[in-house]
Amino acid sequence: MKIWPLPPLGLLALGVGLVPLAAQPAAAPARATVDLSALRPANGLTARQDGALLQLGWPISANEEGSLTLNLEAGQPLIEALGARKAGQATPETIRRVDPLVLITEGERDLQNPAGWVAFFDNPPLRAYRTFAMTIDKKSVRVASEGARTVVTVGDVTAGSFKGLFQFTLFRQSALILTEAVVQTQANGRAILYDAGLLSGGRPSWRHDVWLDPQGQLHRAEVDINRVAGPLAVAQRTLVAEGPAGAVAAFPPPHQYFYPLDFATNLGFAWIGSYGGEWPRGYGFGIHQPPLGDKRWVPWFNAPPGTDQRLGIFYLVSSGDARQALEEVARLTRNDRFKALPGYRTFTSHFHHEHTLELMRKRQDLGSPTAMPDELKSPDLLRTFKARGIEIVHLAEFHNGETPRMPADRRLLQLKTMHEECARLSDGEFLLLPGEEPNVHLGGHWLSFFPKPVYWVLNRAAGKPFVEDVPGYGKVYHVGSPADVLKLMETENGLMWTAHARIKGSRTFPDTYRDTSFFHSDHFLGAAWKSMPADLSLPRLGSRVLDLGDDFANWGEQKYVVGEVDIFRVEPDMETYAHMNINYLKLDRLPRYADGWQPVLDVLRAGRFFVTTGEMLIPEFTVGGRESGESLPRPAGGATVELRARLEWTFPPNFAEIVSGDGKQVYRQRVDLTNEAAYGTRELRVPVDLTNRTWVRLEVWDAARNGAFTQPVWIK
């Protein structure tokens, strides 16, 4: 069913299918009422109402304070002033008289598709969609303390079929401000995108717009009100407004804002410029999601009816200049780099870069089977991985549909080339490891991982031996059934697991084969985790596979969940960090490629690792003295044991959750962390009742929905 006419494609992204502000309900009250009854002075925030102005101040550091002044008079910009000041300075005026701008793009989820809400192979931009500008009715304002935070709620807001409230969250001892339109729709089947930012109705109070381009070059442009609002490709997802009194940076939640795509191309996720005509007039800046994505499968965000969709953008206020603000934002993601932890190695999996096939094509063009083209001597994927602090990469090559039917001679040459390239590109600080997504014989999509180079052909014919010696390759395996695959994994001590479980090509897997011999084998690791489908109402990312991991444990299977990325190119100017997660393997040293990498597989098989988006770390975790993957004897004389964990984070944390099960149910014990400030550590020591439980694990999430989770401790 098409609910709107399809807007023309190919227009400027911020102007496609928009509904003018004039079509929205007008604000009615002259001035909002303010409720300060839930504000606690101990939070350090001061709130003072002076006529129509509500002035808020909070400590950023020992000598710096953040300031936000709201104008509660109807018809006036909501934000009167925003910035940071050093002790003894006057009220900052980095940004004055601006309105929050939120654009909600409403499309349709194809609920006739069997995948329904668990959709990746869907394309809302190829059906009817429309974009609506949010309006704010300042009928009421509530200021409330929540842990170390202060939440200012303004309502009501409306955009299309969505209605709700607008919130500012101020964090004690932090320059961060999170603004969110918290909205619901009662319409079914909605898929959405959103843009957000600040819009000045008059001449902007800041002088320069500053950003880093995807190559890392700094740009400082004078404000030009004749510049038409449009997308801008920036590094680290950040744009800064700079004035004489300081700077304000705008950026999205670094992972939550990016729904899954095949390519991590930087599509211009910031916007800058002026709106006009029937639109809210003015000049501004903020974050942007292009409706057409990478023009492949573009699933957008789920927005089921009755769910609180939190459409957020962060601002960072600084009394310094734009470069200082950019550096402070970069700290939150450790400069888009996964931190080195003593005793751990960083491991990432599932990349369809197809370096091997690219090299073979270029060699064919050059007429030499051994040539090394200059552009591939030190390929871009190598520089990109190393810049992200990644030490071990597990590939997923040959994902083109030809491999299952490929003749043995072509197949073996491809494998040999991949093995040689992985050896050449590995060194004492980095391992590039062969891997595939073969997708044959078992059902659904799955990944293979061996502890050394292995030659195997996927289409064993009748009468063909399982293994034979082939000149130039040595031992070659032929597989043609699930039994053959399992036998290969047992013989070569390999691992396999479900790729993108319960979605995409594995929508009904591993559930469909949970009773098979290969699934019960300890060579079947479990499933891979990624944040899809995307839903902005959830307090965590990737619930699909977190729930599957709990199902594994309740089924009585000692399986584990490994983080995956699943993209098709890896280039330095791509937005790879937003689409990534990482596995921290408990491994003292990096193996040498020439010696094989059995220790990597051993750590995975034993569950001695945790998964994270990077900002939240769990370097220590035990239950009753047992680490993840280990077994805890059932406590004698009582079922309460102590969970200990050391947490480290950048963004202010929201909560930790102790998740356990008894073979039938899943239990959750939440530990509130909203009293903690940004850039902190904490030693958790929590008594946990494990009566009749058979497993227990830990996950932790922050204010940007970044998170980390452990593998289970098993209770015997």
C-alpha cells in the first residue's frame, strides 16, 4: 500500500519529499510553565527562571562551566544561548537564538516480507516516503535530576505521524549535551530516518564552520548564509560552530546513528547551510542521513507503533576554539581507534573486501600470474585496519555466488593466492587471516575459520574422495554434505559459526539446524553479532543476537557470540568505525602467521573474549572467581555468588545488566550507572542470586547506546 506519492529521486538529499513547516500545527501558549520539583541541588546544576528565560548552568571541570538558556516564550527560538565559559567569564554566547531542527523521514517497512521487522533486504526509499519538520509546542517544561544528569523535557513535539517530547540531557562534569526528540507513531509499518541540528532564524552568532574532511584535513569556512543546506562528508562525524567566545561541536551517537549497509561509504552524514521558502528559514548545521544510502539494500530504522523512538544528537560545548572541540569529540571514540588492553588482542571478522580477486584480475590484465601492482603492494585495507588499532582480521572472501560451483583448479588457485597474500600482509603486529563465507551444505550463511592455510573444494562429486594430494597444493579436501563439513572441521581443528543469524540469508538459522550433529559439535562456535536491524527505541544495540546467545545457553549449548562487521570495502576515507565492533581476545601475544594461529581459535572456542563497540570496555569479569567460558560449580549452602567486573568508558554510562538463565527463562538484574560521569572506571562487585541458574553473563551500555558484553560463565 502506498500512503504517499513517491517523490522524485536524485534531488538534493535534504530537499526530497519534504513537508513545509506551514503544514504543521502552530504553537499556542504564550509562555511555558516550568516544573523544578524533581531537580536536586546535589547534582551541581543551577536553574534560574527570569521571565521567559530559563537559565541552566552545570560544572564541566574545576574551572569551566556549561551554560544553556531556554526561551520559553511562544514564537521565539527555544535556545536563547548555548556555550561554555571559564571561571570568572561572562555568560557564553557561542550560539545564540537557535531552534533545534529535527527532520523525520517516514517510509514504509515491507511487512508482507516474511522478515517483517527483522529486515535487511528492504528498500523504503524505493517506495513512498516523505520528510516532516518537527514543531515544538512549549506548553510545559520539566527539569529533573537523574543520577549525575539533568533532563530538561519540553513538550509537545510533532512531525508527521510522530508525536512526543523534546529533551535536553546535561551531564555533570561533562561538556556533552544530548538532545533527543522522543516520539511515537501509532501507524504500523513505519521505517524512518532523521536529520538533526541547530537552526538560526537570523544572522548566525558564530563566525566559522569547522570540520575535518575524510582525509583528515582541517577546513575553517566563514559562515555563508547564501550556502544552501546540503550534506557534507566529514571525518569522525563532527561539525563545529566556532565564535569568539568558544565553540560548539555537533555529532551523532557514533554507532547507533548508522543502520546496517553493505558499504561503509562516507555519504555526507553532516549538513550545513540555509533553508528558505516554506521551510523553517535560517542557517544551521547538524547531522544527516541520506535517504538513498549506498543504493543497494537500504533498510533504514524500524519504528514499530507505540515505541519511543529517540532521535538524538550530541553537542559538545567548549570555551576553546574549534580544533580543541574536535579533539575533545575525538577522545570519546579514542580517535576512532580501539584501545590496546594488556593481555588482550583486538580481533575483527567478516570482511568481503575481495582483495584476492582484485589482485587476480589485475594480474590477468598485466599478463603475469605473479605481478604485484603498485596500488596493491600496501593496500588501503591494511592502513585502515591498523589506523583503527586492529591486530587480527578474519576475512570472508569469495562472496560472489560462483564459489560453490567452481572447478577445483580455479578454486585452488584462488585459495593459494589468498593464503600467500595473507602471509605477505601479516607482520609482527598484524595478522590478516584467510576466511570465507561459503554458504553451502549447512543451510543459511556461515563463516569458516581454520588455524592454518587449508585447501578445500565445495562441490564434491559422487565417487570423489574426501581428501587427496594435489601437486602444487598438497592435501585437498572435497566437501559435499554437512557430514563432510564437520569432518573437515574436526580434521583441521577449524571453527564455523552462523553469519548474521536470524536475519538476511540466515533468517531462520541457526534455529533450523539446532538439532544437527555439526551444530552440537564444539567446532560450531555459535553466531556473529552486529547491530541490525536498527531500532532507535532500544536501550542497547544488536538485541537480535544477544537474545540468540541467551537462547543458546538455555538450550544447553555452550556457544559463543563473536562480533562481526560484514562490509564489502575497507578504505581509509570510509566511515568504517561507525559500522564496526571489536572482539578483545584474552591472548598474551600475537601469533606469527608462519607458525599458524591456533591460539586465536582456542580463545574463541573457550569463550575467553568480550565484544564491544569500542567506547565501553570490560577488561576484567568473573563470577564466583570464574571467567567467561569457564564453569562454576553450583554454590554449596546457598546460591548467591559475587560478580566482579572492571569497567572503563568514555561516554557517560547508562547501566550494566547481569543476564542469566535456568534453561527456560532469562533473568535480568540491572545496575544503574547514571551517577557516573564521562571518562571513568568502576569496579563492580554485585551479589548475584544463581538459584537454579545454568549460566550468567554481563553487558554494559552508555548514553550513546555504545556497549560491551561478555561471554557466559557456565554453572554446573
